[in-house]
Amino acid sequence: MKKIAFITYNTLSGEISSGWHDGPRGRRALILQNTKGEGSRETGAAIGEANRREQICSLWIELQKSLPELDHVVIYVGSNGSESAITLAAQLPASKVTFVGCDCGLSYKEVLIRLAGLTEAGRILCECGGHRTMEKLYLSFMKTGKLR
């Protein structure tokens, strides 16, 4: 994989900005994250359900602009808001998707993934919020070209 997008309605960290990042050997990562402050690891402010849906939709619009050049998409699915993210991800082939999510409501998320036809998509368990795991996956990809 040479080009991956990481999309979350939270943030990876305050040090990783949204947008394209270039790595060694032609690797590129597109970071699409919440830039409004809610859901950020630094502020600790919770993001409400309506804001979460709004963030997911606006981030997805940004993602669609780059989809033709992407090899893979890593999508955070939290305890709330996973419905929108999974529904939008159903537009992609399962082989191009990895879901990163905590175990809050895990069985519900699995049902949504199955109903969306994405049972073959990758899955990675993470801490609530996904901040550290998404950041580690990004850093791993940039260094090695792999998510882990």
C-alpha cells in the first residue's frame, strides 16, 4: 500500500495535522480528523452525537475527493457515530477498509458491518476514542508501509 487515508471524528494527536503527509518510498497518508476541538485528546471535550454525525459526513466529503488515488482507508468507529461511518464505508470494497474501534457496543458494530456487506473488512480493537491507536497505525504505515 502506498496511499492510505485515516479518518476519525476525534483526533490522532495535536502534532499530526489534517491533510496529506509524505513518507519514505513514496508512501502518502491523508489524515482526516476533527479540527473543531471536540473529541480531541488534548481538550478532553466530548463530542455530541449530532456533531459526531456532522463531522463524519464532512470528513467523508473530503475523503471522496481523494478516493480514486487511495489504496486503503482506516476508519475509526466509536461507541456512538459508528452507524454513519459504516454506512458511508459501504461505498468502498471491503478489501480497501479497516475499521478501528473500541469494544463499546462491539456486537452492534459487527451487525452494522455485516449488514453493510463489509464482513471482509479489517478490524483493529483500540482504546475508547482511538487517539493512540490511530496515531500508532499512522506512524507504522509511514515507517514500514504496513498498518502493524
